[in-house]
Amino acid sequence: MRLGACSVLRTLPDSNNWSEYPNVFYEVQGLIESCPWHKVYDIAEEFHDRLSSKGRGRDFEEALNEVFREDGIGWSMEDGRIVVRGSEAFSAVPKQAIQMLREAGRLTAAGEIHEAIQDLSRRPNPDKTGSIQHAMAALECVARDVAGQPGKTLGKIISDHCAKLNIPRPLDGALEKLWGYASETGRHLREGREPSFEDAELVVTVSAAVSIYLTRSHNT
């Protein structure tokens, strides 16, 4: 634990502490209590990696997630990495989309949704505009494949080839407005118009849900 914490915080272990308890134990506790909050999660990831080499990584992850849930902390550990948990829909839909897209062979789109989640999970400050960009890139990638229009933007596909997407009206209009919002906030950001975390979470969730819909309808 001390080696892991010191590695993340780039500090040397206290050479005067050699007994496991209480000296080293309290040294580790002090390191964690005094470091910036986001470094605590970096240390947790480091602990997971070190425990995984001893076959105990999964136990640590489950125990940590139980604490997150019980204390209402908006993070979770997935495969050893701390990611933002967000709303219930955000926690479930993008993961389902990633799995479905991978199974359908749409690895680029799946990777974009994964990057969207990672951007919102950046510490100490989430990359909200980057998350929106990745989420819409995933949806655009799926729409291009489904519509057979690899060279067109999502906005152009919605306006010119919506029938191929099989999205009923007026939902196509809602999707077009989502594209317009994402283009303005994620690609052409203006001073004072930075999206909120909730805005980015909504775009990621809706983009993932529509990607699921398009993949299902196209495959059937």
C-alpha cells in the first residue's frame, strides 16, 4: 500500500517507518488524507493493479464499489479504473451500446462511446465538450454505416436519408436538434456557453441509446 501511494504521489516512503502496523499503516493513511481528492482515486487504481497481481483485484473492486454505493459517491470502479457513475440511465445505456456495437463489428463507434465516458471521468475536471464530440462521433459512425453514406455528416444523413435510418417522425426532428446542439457546444464552443456535466451526460446517453436502436433495427 505504501509503495502504491508513494508511486502515485511521487514521494519517498518514510525511511524511519518499518513496522507494518501501526507505523506504515498510519503513514499510508496520512498520505491519503493529505493528498488532493482526485489523487485518492488514482491511488485506488494503483492499489487495484497491485492487488490484481496477487489475485485480489476483483475483491478490492467489489468492496470499493460497495462503499461508493452506500455513501452516494458518483464514481465506480470498472475493470480497475475509476469512472463516473452518473444517473442510472447513464450507468447502463452506454455500456450496453459498447457491448452491442462490438458484437456487431462496429468497433470504431464502440471506441468513441468508451472515450466519451472516459472524458466525463477525467479528474479533477471532466472534459465535457470532448465527451459530447465522442458521443456524436459514435452516432454519426453508426448512421453512416446504416444509411450507406460513409462521406456525409450525421446532420446531412438525417435531412437527406432519414428513411434509411428508419427513425419515425417526429423523432427524426429531435435527433436533428440533438445534432445541432452537439455541433454548437461540442465543436463550435463559444465563450460562456460551456455545457454542463448534465448536458454532456444527456448527449452521451441519448447518442448511445440511438446507436443501440439503429444497430438493432439494421441487424433485424
